[in-house]
Amino acid sequence: MGLAKTRSRAITGIASVVVILSAATAVEAKCTDNSGPKVDWSECDKKSKIMTGNDFSGGTFVSTNFSATDLSGTNFSGANMQKAVFYRTLFRDADLRGVDLSKAEAVRANLSGANLAGAQLAKSEFNRANFSDSNLDSADMSKAEFSRANFSGATLTNINMTFSNLSRADFRGAKVAKIDVTRAYTYLLHVEGVDLTGVEGLSQDQINLACGDSKTVLPNGLEPSAAWPCAE
């Protein structure tokens, strides 16, 4: 009986190794698929590459690593990019409409001029990211990290930013309307010259933490902070 059990365990172990190796080989084969619409590169390593102008619409990129890759002008519309990594990735003028970027890590990513209308960025990390001149209309940006992010010239309309970290982010020159910032962290958020009358959930405490000036327009019932303008 002892010998039979030992043989059984050995066979089971070998079978497990075969399954693991087969799965790894399948992932590697998938990662070599040519770029194109609806490609599945989930969990693939695509860092430090140049992929400008490609059509990845409707693709699946769950947990894919695109760090330091140039994706300028690419079409990712409707793609699933949950938990993907975009450290220092270039998305300049990319089509990211309706993309699911929830829980993505995109520290220092450059999304200037990108179209993120209807995108999902909930619980993502975009600290120090560049969203200048981008379109974020109707995006879900709740419970996300945007510390020191640059939104100058961006379209920030119909957006859910509840519970997000906006510390030291820059809204100057952005089109701001119908944003819900309930319980968002606004420490040194730059809103100099910004019309905030269309911002919902904005409290006096949040205003007191932010950086505004005499040209900042506040919703009824709120007053400029005595500390405005902030020191350089």
C-alpha cells in the first residue's frame, strides 16, 4: 500500500508540472500574437516598445505591462485594461474611449490630448500623470490616485471623482463642470482661475485645503480660503 501511494503521488506531481508548463507555454504563445483589434495580451510583458498608431480596439490587456512603451496615437477604444501597468507610458493623442482602466498603475504616464470619454479609472493610480488637453467627459475617476496629476486644458465634465486623491493636482485652464468631488482629498489642488460652480459635493474644508485666487469662482455658500493665493 505504501509503494502504491508513493507512485500515485509521484504521478499526480508530474501531472501538475505538465499542466503548469502547458499553461505557461500557452501564455507565451498568446503574447506573440500580432497586434490588432480584439487581441488578448493579458499578463504579457510589452514594456519599452514602440507601438504608435496601432489599432487595439476591443482588446484584452488585463495585468499587461506596458511600462515605458510609446502608445501615442493608438486606438484602445472599448479595451479591457484592468490592473495593467503603464509606468511612464506614452498615450499622447490615443483613443481610450470607454476603456476599463480600473486598478491600473499609471504613475507618470503621459496622456496629453488623449480621448478618455466614458473611461473607467476607478481605484487606479495616476500619480504625476499628464492629462493636459485630454477629454475625460463622463469618466469614472472615483477612489483613485491623482496626486500631482496635470489636468491643464482638459475637459473634466460629468465625472465621478468621489473619494479620490487630488492632492497637488492642477486644474488650471481645465473645463470643469458637473464633477462630484464628495470626500475627495484636495490638499494644494490648484484651482486658480477655475469656475467651480458646477462642482458637486465641494465643502468649505476642501476649499480651505486647495489653492485658489481672486479669479476662482465658487459655488454658492462657499468662501475663498484666507490662505489664498497659496505661496509658491
